[in-house]
Amino acid sequence: MTPDRLAQQLAFLLEIDRLKQINRQTLIADGTRRENDAEHSWHLAVMANLLAEYAPPNVDIARVTRMLLVHDVVEIDAGDTYCYDPAACLTQADRERAAADRIFALLPPDQASEFRSLWEEFESRQTPESRFAAALDRVQPVLLNYHTQGRAWQEHGVTRAQVIAHNRHIEAGAPRLWTYIEQLIEDAVAKGYLNP
């Protein structure tokens, strides 16, 4: 350990503390407030380990967990882009890439490369690990929206078709979870939580 290396690592840790200030549109399960990005990332890391049995065979859950812990770090600069906001989604990739350039560069070069690679793998959804991680990233907000009687969906006029289209890639990363989420979406429509 060199003093410079430790200083870079600590600077990164202090920087990612800002994730606690980035609020998402999704409410926490009791509906009292919006969750923040740090809570979301922690929740997904726990989900990956708890729901590992729903991952495709031979998926490296430790890698999935590491991916989930860094997947939203870029939102410190780029902000949380609401997935049902088409205008914001148009600039999302560019904003997040610029954020990744700055934030991961705070780390020592070997760790910068490793963390950036994990983030890029998550974004590409080309590996079984990244597809499972991305599936969980979609499962969690649907669960929270359902358990808050669709409040965030209703606030934004989100429809069943939008939720299905946005979340369909759950099937590629966790087919059994997709079956459950499809049923939850239909039940949300039936209960009036989600516009048909």
C-alpha cells in the first residue's frame, strides 16, 4: 500500500457517498419516501445473493454482486434517469459515459479499469452475469411499485404496455423471475395500481 494509492481509494469512497443523495422515482416499500441510489444498489446486492437460485446455471454471483454495487455510481454526475421519460433517456448514455470517465478515474489505474469494466459489462448485458444483474435491477422497482399500490407509476401516468416493454429483458437474465413479474404486473392492473 502506498499513500497515493490509499488516498485515491479513500477519495473514491468519499465520492460514492454522494450516491446517498441521488433520489430515484421509486418509493420504498412502506411508501413514506423515495429510495436513494445507495439503498437501491445495496438492495440489489442482497437480492443477487438471496435469489441466486433463479440465475442461469454457473452464473458467478460474486461478480453479479460487484456489478450491482457499482452499476449506478455514474448517477452521481448523470442523475437518475427515469426509465419512462423518453426525452431524458435520449441523453442518458452520453451523460453516464462522461460520469464514468470522471468517477472511475479517481481510483488507482488497476481498480479504475476493473470497476469501469464491471460497469460496462452491466450496461452491455452480453454476459449471463450482466443479464442476471440487469434483470434484478428491473425486478426490484416493479416489486416496490406494486407494494406501494403503484404510486410512482400513477404519478407519471405509466401504462401496462410501458412496464412490460421496459422490463421484458428480465426474461433473458432470469426467466422464472420474469414469469412472476408478469403475474405481478397483471395483478397491478387488476387492482388499479397500473393503467391498462
